[in-house]
Amino acid sequence: MGRMKQLCIDIMEANGGIPPGMTIEDLVRMNEMEIYSWEEYEREQQKIRLQHLESENPGEAAKVAETEQMFRDFYNQTREEKEGSEQ
């Protein structure tokens, strides 16, 4: 079996399908990081963004981290939960 096919199977099994909004770039990064769960991948990407932002502007990184903490419950909702609460 091809490596890309196996990668897609691993990601689909870890997430219950292909995550909405996933790009080929995300697929390549997930493979490099050996992370197959979309939520775990997004957390790692957020950490990387905060580290990059912190190196450029330390004060701004603290504000971003504080805002993220305030809205953590909202961000952790799945798309289905958000759509279900709107109806």
C-alpha cells in the first residue's frame, strides 16, 4: 500500500473521517510531526504560532494566550455542537 494512502487511512481513523478545512499542507505537516489527530495537530500549530509571535513581540503573545484561555470552552466545541445549539 502506498504511503499517502496509509497516511490518509490513519488520519481518517483518528478523526472519524477527513477533517473539514484540512489542506494538503496540513497533511504533509501532520505526517512530518507524526500526529494524526486533528485536534492535537491544531494545538501543536497554536503552540508554534505563539512561540513565533513571542519571539517577535513578547507582549502580544501574552495577550493572545490570555484571550485563548478566555474562549477555550468555545473553541473546544465541535462543529456539530455549534450547529446543534443554533437550532
